Amino acid sequence: MVKRVFILFLFFAGSATLFCQEVITGLYSNPQVKKAWEKRYTRKAFLLADTIELPFFDDFAQQGLLPDSTRWQDAYVMINNTYTANQRTQGVATFDVLDNTGSLYPDASPSVFEADHLTSQPINLKYNPSDSIYLSFLYEPGGLADMPELSDSLIVQFYSPSDLAWTSVWKAPFTTTDTFRSAIIRITDPRFLEKGFMFRFINYASLSSYGTDQAMMGNCDQWNVDYILLGKNRNYADTIMHDVAMTKPVRSVLNTYESMPWKQFTRFFLSEMGSGIAINYFNNDTITRNVTRNFEIYDMYDKTVVYSVSGGAANIAPLSPVMFSGPLIYTFSTTNPDSGLFRIKSYLTTDVFDSKANDTITYFQRFSDYYAYDDGTAEAGYGINGLGSRNAMVAYRYSVYAADSLRGIMICFNQSYQNSNYTNFNLMVWDDNNGTPGNEIGGEQNLTVSQGPGLNGFNTYYLTSPVKVTGTYYVGWQQTTETFLNAGFDLNTPNNGRQFYFLNGNWNSSQAAGSVMIRPVFGPRRTTTGISDISYPSGKIKLWPNPAADRITLQFGEDGIVTDPVIVIRDLQGRELIRKQYTGQMDISSLSPGIYIVISYDGKRPIGFSRLIKSK
């Protein structure tokens, strides 16, 4: 492993200096964190009037992307469930080299620098040393991302209210394995046993040079922290959490895809509908525990529970993971004609003393007009880099059950340092040649790498002439330079041998453990809304996030240029609920959970619409 860059393949041709390689690198920026941070700091809901009482506990379950502001002062770390495969409960706090806006720290360099902080709110720790105050937590270096080097570190510091000073009290030992470990620290110093005590984690990291290709510069040196507990009447052996918790994310219940076109699914559901809902949970206790597994599917469009079943009860051995597939005797169906959205909720019934926030995990099964293998979240960047990589190609294999018209390809391109990956490329479509890409059957020339709107940066590149595909086909790109394109890479969904790259006249099976975020889009541009008594303009508004709880951001038309747009939101009965001029973000908190139509006006002329799902 090369620091921050995993070199997966080396190819030499003609001379020792001519080589190119398949590369995965860290993200230069995380737009999800940026959006979440902007939202948090416009609310100012993070201010506390007084200190927190013991016990202080956080397992980062179901909190969104940023730390809980009632427990933590800052928002530098990212709360997620995708940067580790070893989680003991859903949700971890990931320390890296991206700041609270989701960008590389301004002082990031190859030398060791101070990066993320996670600082507690002030705590009332006015106790005696005999009260046995301990701070414990789990920590993991690397996870699915980049392992810290010997010079990097994770430390814990305590704050003395009387001295107004921070003191380092713990440092993670260097290791090359990425499992979670327990740490516990006793607090006996009177300087810390005061009201107003605080503790914080800090990671120290270092970048490495990527030579002349700055598009490869990205995130690195990750640490994951979980199960933080500060309490009294404890001891050095008190590192066990008496808790059964959901762990890994729930995935698609389809046999092949994370998402697929609704039209294809409804005609060929017997081939794609899975037979189970797979969940993972962990008994963090030292005794055998008994839990009941429960499952529910909710139609977000029709607002009804369409499936509910128990998976029965089972005993779990101490300190053991469990993989279980809940029964699924159901086929997705909804009254909406062109898309579907279903919330799959899996939850455990556990003992009364268990933490309940980590007993439930949800997944949204989406059906629209595209196919996807990825889960929509990039943990890394992918591309072909190096001398000889001009004209290199990347392809992903897809299949359709019935002939259909491919009209575009969505690609998530990551933000890079100084937009260094903003270069030209050719969009490509191939037929099948015995399991690898065959003849070119469509595409577009000299397109430009760019990020699309929304949190994950998908940009849809439309084909001038739609391509009719049958059976197996491939979509991807051809490089026109040796620049690293830095496409989004999902580390949590395996490509299962469907991903290929082309070098020196040969197609090679990708060795990258994950999925390039590239999605084929089918059928005509949808203009239907599913509501028969209202006429809408043919253009589409791009809005995000969707579903949304309180605010949305919009982009209008193909070029996004509109003068003084006015936004109208109607319910499914056509009643106008909101009308206001758009100024950058739109408040939808007054709407009840449900489905709405958003219409944009340029003056008095309607120019576009989109469907909005208002969540709780």
C-alpha cells in the first residue's frame, strides 16, 4: 500500500518509465459534511446553558452526519456507518483530514499537522477521587479507508477549569491492524474533578505528495471512535457495553441492484425481488442475550405500511456478531406510475436496560429511471493514473430484462484540489463480448468532468442519440489525458467482477474492492407527475436533499440560470401551500410529511417541476 493511494495494478510497456495503474484515493472534499455543517450553524441550537451531568454516553447511533450538539461543542468529525466494516454498533465518529466544511484543512501538509477535534460540552465532574470516575471508548485505526502511519496519532486531552488548560492523557499505540480496541482512563487529578471539565479527541495526520497529479490528493489517516462513556463507580475492567446493537447498514433487497428503473422492475419483479432482508447485529455483552427481530416496509408515496413481519427470537452468544435474513414474502407495489420509494425498517426487541437508539436501522429502496450498484455515498476516489493512461477506459457491466433506450449516464465525480480533475473524457457504451466490453455502440465525445448538484455530486451526461440496449451492455469512459479523473468510489458495495479497465489493448477485471459510482439512465425524460388534474411544465427542477426535513436547495433548468424565480409547492390534490421567491434555500418545515409537487416560475412563466418527499 502506498500512503493514501492504493495501487491495484501496474502495467509496463516499452520501457521502465511507461506505466499506468488503477488507483483508489481518499476524498479531497465531502459535500455531505459541508451541507450538514451549514445547516447546523444556522440554527444555533448547539448552545447549552449549563454543564452536563454524569453519565456521559454516546454511541453515535442515528444522529446524521455531525455529532450531537447537546453532547459535543464542535463539528469536525463525521458521523457515519460506512467507513468501517467492524462496527460494534451502528454509527461511528470518523477522524480524518477534512475540516468542518468537508474540505482539506488549509494547513494540511506532508508534515504532521493537527486535524479533527471532538470536544465534549462542559461536564459537572465535581466528585471525589474515591468515586471512581473513568472515561472509556472504542477506537479503530483505518477501517475501510487509510491506515495512519507511525508519525500520525489519536490523542485524548482533559481540560482543567481552574487552570484553563488542556493536558494530554492518552495516545493510541501504533498498529497495522484495523480492529476496534478498548481504552479506559481513570480520572483522579483534582484539577479535572471540577464543574466545567471537558475532554476531547484530536487526530494528528500527514499528507503525502502525489507528484504533478493534484487530482489524486485526498482524505487519509482515518480513525473511528465509538461507545464513549464517562461515568462513576467504575473500574479498569469496565470496558464491556451491556448492549445488543444493530451494526452494518441494511442494503437493497433486490437480487442484483441497489436501485433500478420502476418500469423494468414491475415487468420482471420475479427475477429481481429478493427473499430476505439482511441485517447485522452484535452482542456487546459478556452473557448470552435473547432478541426478537422485526421488519417493516412503508410506502413513502402512499404513506402506508405495506409489509410487517417478525423474524422470531434467538439467543446470541457473548461478544458475537450475527448475520440474519428476515423473511420477505412481498413484492414492491405502489399507486405511483413512474417511480417508487419504500422505507425498510429493521428493529430489535431487546432487554429493558439496553440502549434503544441503536436497535433500529432503516434503508430506503428507490425505484426511478436508473440502475445503480452503489449506495450513493463515495468513501474514496477511483481512476486510471500514470504514464500511458491516455486512452485508458473504465467500464461497468449492466443488464436489462427487456430492450430499452439508454438516454444518459450519471457519474459521480469527486471534488479535487483546485479542480485538477476537470478535464475532458469520452462517454462510452459497449455491447457484450463473452463477459467483457465488446463493440462501441454509443457515447459522447469531449465531455468535461464536473460535479452535479446534490450531496453526492452525480452529474447526468445525456446522449445526443439514445442507444437501444438488450441483455448485457457496458457503460463507462475513455480518458483523453493522463489526468486522474477521480470518480466517486463506494467502498461498501462490491463490484462482483462487473467492473473492468482497458490498458494496452486488453480488458482487465478490476481489482478494486468496491463500486465506481456510474449509473445508466433509461427511457424518455419523465414529465408525468402521477396527478391527472394538474398540468405542469416539461422541464425538471433539480432539488436536494430529497427526502428533506426542513430545507431544500434548487437548481432550475439545464443551465440553472433563472431570473428572480418564484417557487410554488402544491399537495397531491393541487392545493397551493407555499409561494415565495427563491433566494438560495427554501424552508419547508411547515409542511406535513408526505409528497408534494414543486413548481418554479420565471416571472409568470412556469419553467419546471419536481416531486418532493417531506420527511419527519
